[in-house]
Amino acid sequence: MNIIWKKDGDTVIPRAQIDTKLDDKLSKLFIEVVIKGDSGEYACEAQNRLGIVARSAVKINVIGEMTFPFV
């Protein structure tokens, strides 16, 4: 199985850590500290050897940013 993450249709997602465990058929995308520029549509696309594609997407809107140190 081939799993691809996209943000706003682009396969390059800056600042993201992608953890894909193909044996478990599980993939996670992590952005530890979000900024307003991280807003957009995130999609996970999976394709198997037969070419069948499954896609799931979510829109994220970051409305504020946290400041350091956390209090």
C-alpha cells in the first residue's frame, strides 16, 4: 500500500512529521506547534496494487498562535 499526504494539493508539507506504519494500515501526520500558515486542507491518499485509491481530507483553520513559554 502506498500512502501520500498532501496539503492544499501539494505533496510537500513543510514542518510536518509523517509517521506511516504500513503493516497496521495506519498513517499519522504531526505538526507539533501550529502557525497560521499551517491552515489549509490536509488529505491522506492510499493506493493499493490494484490501483484502488481511498482518500480522506480535513480542513484546518488556525486562528491564533501560542507564545512561549507556555504558562
